[in-house]
Amino acid sequence: MLKPKEVCQKLGISYRTLQSYVKKGYIQPVILQSGKWRFREEDVEKLMGIVRKRKVVLYARVSSNTQKDEVSKVVVAYPDRLVRFGFEIIEEVCKAHNCELVVLNKEDKTPEQKLIEDLISILVSFSGKLYGMRSHKYEKVKKCVEELKA
């Protein structure tokens, strides 16, 4: 995020001209709680005529907020390889960020098949947690807690 002074220096304009650009809608400020303006670097570069090439990524996780605009296409083999539940939500998020989501192997499954697969994955997940809780390490922790209570 750039301060107005930094934007003016990059664009070679005065503060009044920057205010005019905001009024005309050429650039949008992010207004902080204090009421001060900040500008996204991408917006300033766009105004300067600089267009960043966006990357095509194969099943990668974007881990920080600053990286979210760098991905233009996400390619997955199957929808459940990206996310087990809520694939439609991920599709909408991608659309909102102008990111294309490509599924290579689309299998037409009935709602019943999808439901059965979801239930099986839930059972597998919970059984893994249950067996993990029976582990030796868990028993030690449980014993320590009981000793502390006594």
C-alpha cells in the first residue's frame, strides 16, 4: 500500500491532481480507519500503463494476501483434489478475483454418489482422529492431566 505522497512521486503529479483522479474514478483509494488514504501498487501501475503478467499455477496454495492477485489460473485434476467440501465456494472466490479454475477430469456424479463419498471421507477423518487419540502419547497426556487434578 502506498501513501498519497508516494503515488504522486511515482506518477509525477501533484496532490490536487491525485484528488482529481480519485474524484473521476481513475484510481480508488483504500480508506483507513483514521481516514487516511492508501493506494494499491497494482492500481498505480495500471494508471501508469504497466500491466503485470499473471501466473498460471498448478494446484498451488496462495498463502498470503499480497499474493492473491498474482494467480490467473488454477488447474486441478479433480475437484476433490483442491478441496474436499465446498468446491462451488472456491469457484466463486476464483471468479471474484478474476482467476480461472480449470478441472481436467470432470466426472458426472449423481447427488447420491457425492453424498456417499462425502460421508465416507467424514468417517475416515473421524476414525483417524479416534485412533490418534488412542495413541501412546495421548495416554501419557491423559495420565498427566489426571495426576494434576489429584
